[in-house]
Amino acid sequence: MAINPPVDATKTPAWVALQKHYDELQAEGIDLKKWFAEDPDRVKELSFDAGDLHFDLSKNLIKPETLRLFTFLADEVKLGDRIKAMYTGVHINNTEDRAVLHTALRRPVEDEGKYIVDGQDTVKDVRETLDKIYAFADDVRSGKWTGVTGRKIETVVNIGIGGSDLGPVMAYEALKPYADAGISARYISNIDPNDLAEKTKGLDPETTLFIIVSKTFTTLETLTNAREARTWLLEELTANGAIAEGDEAQRAEAIKKHFVAVSTNLEKVEEFGIDPANAFGFWNWVGGRYSVDSAVGTSLAVVFGPARFEEFLHGFHEIDEYFAKTPFEKNVVVLLGMLNVWYRNFFKAASHAVLPYDQYLHRFPAYLQQLTMESNGKSVRWDGTPVTTETGEIFWGEPGTNGQHAFYQLIHQGTQLIPADFIAFVNTPNPTKDGDQDVHELFLGNYLAQTKALAFGKTADEVRAEGTPEEIVPARVFTGNRPTTSIFGVALTPFSLGELIALYEHITFVEGTVWGLDSYDQWGVELGKQLAKQITPAISKDDEALAAQDASTQSLIEFYRKNREF
């Protein structure tokens, strides 16, 4: 397949202009306090709305003219063409020769027939799969689908890894207030036996349903855990007398009633013992880290219901449409992507913090780690040539206010520049008061205070004016000019969660376009998998395999063999 080479952003007039602009800002002296004082319209010019999310970019190390340069760069790297190519199914995933169509997962029924890709009516196929998932979810939620003893399902256990786990578990935690059918979920991902042991602890096998999520049904970690879960189920059902010892017909029926699959490999699904009719598929144009809104989210449809899952999809679609149709100069998704490039390539910021002021979003930073770092953690461009500048950021974070008592010290007074996204919501599903104090408002006070402190800091004179002894004045100075973006939503709902996920999906895409990356493959995860298959036999008994390893690996395996107790 012929590959159109990416534009080298560093050779464009816009990049040169951005470099000149950056140099001028440095020479002038970056001073957010001064910029706010001199420009009464700064907040207005640097605030945006997309869907029901509000964005304040005013505490970033930019001026309004910086955004104009961002849009010039977006034009010069042909971002518009790249967006159109992605949305229409051009095979922009070059190394796997695939379309990139996660946006089709959330298109409405009215779009059937409009997006034919490689002979496939993508929207029609998606909606048919959703209908099947929704019918299954309704059956489980209503009690029509029961376990082998006729009891209603009370716990769904999702077994997957990577995108087959991070998205569903993040969304489950985020939307817990919407669980309304008496069904909870647990998620098993790690091949470490401790994960499965803890996640099955206390479960009633008669009311537990396992969802095995693996497109190929060959993923090492997932299938190992699936087999262990099957063993656990059958042993527990036998122990409590739900099925008879050695009755193969009852064992087979138990597996069919307690296991379903998200996979396209129906042959292996059936070999496992799952009825192929209870397998929900997705397509090779859905990357794992972009798949939470596909059949990978089946556990969410069961716990929260089809109507809530549809709201989730509508949130994605809202941002998809905004991103595709809003002019770059007003398009906050594009501008945020360019802002990340600004910090990574001009300020040389190596990491990016995401700080949700909502406990329900406590897994959101972990979700973004895969989305961003697996997508853009690359050193070659989509035509195989070396990158021409730094790529990718280390994404990390924890919920506020917990992080304030942990790593905010580094963000406030450390020597590294760490851009940060602060996310919060106006309303909470759990309003409480501590005396007369609204606790959510106390919480939001911290959300607002942290970005103010990071932006404007505290001078030595201000510290002295508080009566601080001179010898500790330097320790209490805050330099300010630490950049943040404030994202404020009305409430954390299925719709707004879909918006947030789509927002970061497209931010990642914008960055990848500037850097010339194929943001949709992940070959970096493969080498370790291959080597693990070679090394594993050496750990227990294969001395020939041990001899083939490097000295360090041999030494570590010898330590293991010496100290293994069981």
C-alpha cells in the first residue's frame, strides 16, 4: 500500500513562527499575573464550550495570538485532511493496513448506509451488534437470563486486559451512581494469580456471570484467567451441590449459563464451552484502547442498562461532531492537542498530569495512560522515517484532593514544568453538609484554588508580609506560571463521560498528526510478549531454555528456583 509521507511539522512556516513566538515570550518573561492584568478579555478569549463541558485555557502559558499560530500549524500539517480520512475509513493505520473507525461505534441509526468502508456498512453492523448486546443486557437485568440453578445474576466479572479492561473498569467506577438493577461488576486483568483470587473472593457462583473479552480469543493473560475462572466456577458449583460431581452435561450447561464472550473467534469461543450465540463481536478497525464504546463495554450495558449506554454513546458522538465540524480557531479539541505539542516540543515538558476532582473518576488517569502513551509513544513516523522532534508525554494523575497531599509539591515548587488538566463537575450525586458547610463546595474550592496558586504563585514580599521568618521565606515562595487547563462539567453522567473520553481520543489524534505518527498501532507491546513465551519454560525446569538467556535473566531465574516454596 502506498503511504503518503507525513508533513514534517518542524519544517513548516507555522513551526518557525511558533518558535519565534516562544523565544519572544521567554525574552519578555512569562508572567500570567501580568498578562491577566493587562488583558481584561483574556479569560473570555481563552474560554470555550463543547457539548456541556466548559474549558478555561487562560491559565496556560499562551496568549490569544498563540492560538492563531496553533491553527496555522494545524492547517500546514493537513489536520483537516487527516480528520476526513479517519472519519471516512481511509486506512490511516498504515502498519496494520486498517481503517480507524471508532467514531462509527457511536454514530446514530440514521447514519446507516452512509459509511460504507471496505464493503461494510459500518453503522448498520454496529447497531446490529448493539441490539444484540442490549437484548442480552435486558435479559440479565430482568432476571430472564439466570445462572444454572435459576437464580438471578448479581455480579458480572469482566476478564480482559489493556483496552479490554481499562475502559470498562474506568467507566464502571465513574458511573456507579447509575447502577440500578442490583448488579455489580468486578474486573480481572492481571495474570498475577492474586488478581483472580481477590476478585472471586466472596462471590456466589450461582449468581456470577463472566464476560471474557478477547477479540481473537487467544490473548495469553485473558485466556489463562478465563480458564482459571472456569475451574473456580465448576469447583464452587460442585462443592455447594449445584451440579453433580463428574456430570459433564451439567458442567457444560453451567459454562453456557455463566460465561459469555466478546470475541470474533467463534470457533475458539465454542471450544471453551461458550455458546457462540452468546459472543458479541467487533471489528479490526476498533483499536483496543478505543473500544470501550463497542461490545467491550458489554459489562456496562448490563450494569447500567441499554438506555444509559446509549447516552454514553451520544456523549462520544457530540464531541466527534464538534471536532469534525468546528473551525480550528474555535475548536477547543484541536487547540488542546496543539497546546500539548506546545509544551512537549517548545517547553520540553516530559509529562502531563490529569487531576479529576471527582472520586468516581479515580481510574480516568490510568485509562488515559494507555490511550495516550500507547498511541503516541513512538520514535518513527507513519512512513517508517524517524521522528523530527520529541513525541508523547507521560500521562499520570490521581483524584483531588488526595493528590494535593502527595505529589502537588512537585507541580508547585519542583524544577520540572508539568502542565495539568483539572476536571470537575458542578453537581454531585451525593450532596452532603458538614454543619453549614456544603462539602461539595469545599471540594470545588480546592479545585479552583489549586489552579489559581499554580498560575499566580506567591512572591517573597507576600510571604514576608505574613510575618514569616526571613530564613524560611525562600521555602514558602511559589513562582507561579505553572500551566493548567480547567475543564468544568455540569455533572458526571454517561453523556459527559462519553464526551471526556472522546475529547482525549481526539487530542491524542491531533498530537499524532503533528508528529507524523500512526497513533493506532502498538508494536511496542509485542517484543515482551514474545520473549515471555521463550523465558517461561526456563523458569521451572527447562535448563536448555535457561542456558539460552542472558546472564542477568539467568541469575534472576536461579534466584527464583532457589527460593520457590510451593
